[in-house]
Amino acid sequence: PAFKATVLTLFPEMFPGPLGHSLAGKALKDGLWSLETVDIRAHARDKHRTVDDTPFGGGAGMVMRPDVVDAAITAAHPGEGPLIYLTPRGEVLRQPRVKALAKEPAVTILCGRYEGVDQRVLDKHNALEISIGDFVLSGGEAAAITLLDAVVRMVPGVVGKTESLEDESFETGLLEYPLYTRPQVWNDVPVPDVLMSGHHANIDKWRRQQAEDITRQRRPDLWSGYVAAQKQEQEGQ
Ligand code: SAM
């Protein structure tokens, strides 16, 4: 496969989960990417298979032990691509990072549980820390599924030519324009006239205007980036 994912987790039974269905699932079956899980608990050394312990310095919760996590990483790490640790403390995931990861031959993803993972094992393996947003999940598995869903659809061949990636949210620096399909009148609401006109230049103009309005209203952060890029483009001409 062009892209190999390995997930280190205390819950291997959660995979492939949603990744086994639809677009990602078909691509998995077709061998466009591969998914392996490593059960972290299988690398515990004592008879109780302990993977966590109390934090030095006190405080609530438990911390995943560095020796156990290290053994799992060593068993799994194919030596290619980054080791990703999913954590609310990480770089917030955005489309440019998603695209960069899709170009890697492989990624290894470490899912945390409890309060997280002992810092020393993250440092030893130079982990790339990624967050899927400013909120706290109970474990890294849902984040791993989210990250892989986004990355796999950027792996060449996974999304067919009919489902264009070019017009999507973030590609143009804008959020997507509103979408409509049949019936033409639904719930007494007709589809906007311009979309029925067959006039492609006008349709493009309308869509761009809608995308700009939505982005300006909802995401001032994206909007200022878009305005700056437009300005640069004009100055460059
Ligand atoms: N004590 C951590 C903190 O305050 O940052 C939160 C730990 S959380 C309860 C348990 C695990 O869920 C984390 O180790 C991480 O792997 C995962 N996780 C939680 N929120 C996440 C997010 N926003 N992005 C990525 N992973 C997350």
C-alpha cells in the first residue's frame, strides 16, 4: 500500500471501526492503504499487565508507563514516517498537515488514555504531538480515527475524480458554499434561481460570494488569511 498506518492502543477492538466503511473502508479493501493495531497491554511485563501508574508529584488520575509504551513503539515503529502522539496539547490539526501526512509512506499513532503518557518516552521517540481540537476526549482512539479519516481521503486514488477535492472547504482558503439537490422546490423553498440558470460564470460568481460571506461571518481567522492571500496575489500581478 502507498500509505501504512499503525495504531498503538489499549483498545485495538475499536479499529477499524468507521474506517472500515464507505470511502476509507473500500480503499482499505482495495489495498490503497493498510491499518495495523498494536495492543499496548501486550507489552506490559508484570502478571497483572499493568500499563499505568500514579503521577510523580501527586495529582489526580494515572499516567501510562514509559517502559510499556516504549516496548509497544519499538515493536510497531516501521522506521518510516512520524510517530504521532494525539493530545490536546498538540498542534491543532488542519488541512495542510493532513495533506503532508498523506504524503508519508507510513505513520504510527499513539493513543493516550488516563491523564496521558510519561513525557520521557515521547521525548525519546521525538513524537509529533497533534490535537484534533480544543476539547478533551477520554482517549486518543476517536482522535486517531478522525485523523486517519482525513488523511486517507488525501492518499492518491482514494477519492475518485468524480468527487472533486478542489472545491472543498479550506482548499480555496474559504468554507464551502451552500449545496442543493432535487427536489427543486422542497418544503415550499425553491433552489436559488442562479443554480437553475445553466450560466456557469454566474454560478461560479454566486458560489464564491456565498463562500466569502460564510467565511467572513463564521471564521474571522480564516477570512483574514484569505484577504491577505488575495492582496498578495493582486500585488504580484
Ligand atoms: N490530561 C490531559 C490534558 O489535560 O491535556 C488529557 C488526557 S485525555 C483524558 C486522555 C487521552 O485522550 C490523551 O492522552 C489523548 O491521547 C486523548 N485526547 C484527548 N483529547 C484529545 C484531543 N483534543 N486531541 C487528540 N487527542 C486527545
